[in-house]
Amino acid sequence: MAEDFNTRVIREFRENDGRVGEPFTGLPMVLLHHVGAKSGAERIAPLRWFADGDRYVVVASAAGAPKHPAWFHNLLANPDVVAEISDGRGAVETVRLHATELEPGDRERIWTRIKDENGGFADYERKTDRTIPLVALTPR
């Protein structure tokens, strides 16, 4: 059976000190350990992160899908998480974080920067009618 995308990224992250292949080569990544809002099951979401002061910001784009990704709903219900954070160059640390959805003004400031740094997110925005949420992960 073929390995799904997230499973492959998680495996590569762990086998290569936080470094993964395409489409994330050289980018800072996080393996976000969270709890399912309905199931209570432990989950892991591999995500690209962006620095904002002492916060890590992740994008709930779901590649421009019509609905928010499941991990976003899980974080709203259970915001205290553990993350394996990589700088994309071989340094990984495990940290305890608290997740909060960014307010509109803060979101717009950071969203503009994210789209400038990574045009793929602008493509996702064009594909969907929803406002793509940004989530700040702050050390606790």
C-alpha cells in the first residue's frame, strides 16, 4: 500500500533531523501533536511554520480546500499542544505550545508577509471562498 503524503512527511522529518523532501525542502517544519475535537485521539499534523517574534505561525489552508483542515478545529477545542519544531536545516526541538487563532488585524499583517515569502499560499487563497485562518503557537 502506498504511503500517504502526511505519513511520508512525518517519516522523513523523523529520519532526517527535521529535514523533509519536496515540496518542503529546506523549509522550517513542525510536527504538531494535538487531540481530536470529537474523537479525543492523538493526531500529528506536519506543517510549514513562519516566525513572528516568539511565536510560530501555521496556516490552515488545506491547499485551498472549501473547508478548514481538521487539525484547525482540533486546536480550537484543545489548544494546548506539543510540537516537534525544525528549522529545516537539521535542528529539532520538542516544545509545549498554546494555539490561538489570529485576530483579523494581526492575521492580515502576517498573511501578507507569508504570501510574499511563499506564493503557493496566495494560490490557495484564490482557490477558496473562505478566509484561511492563521494560528499562532506560543510557548507555554
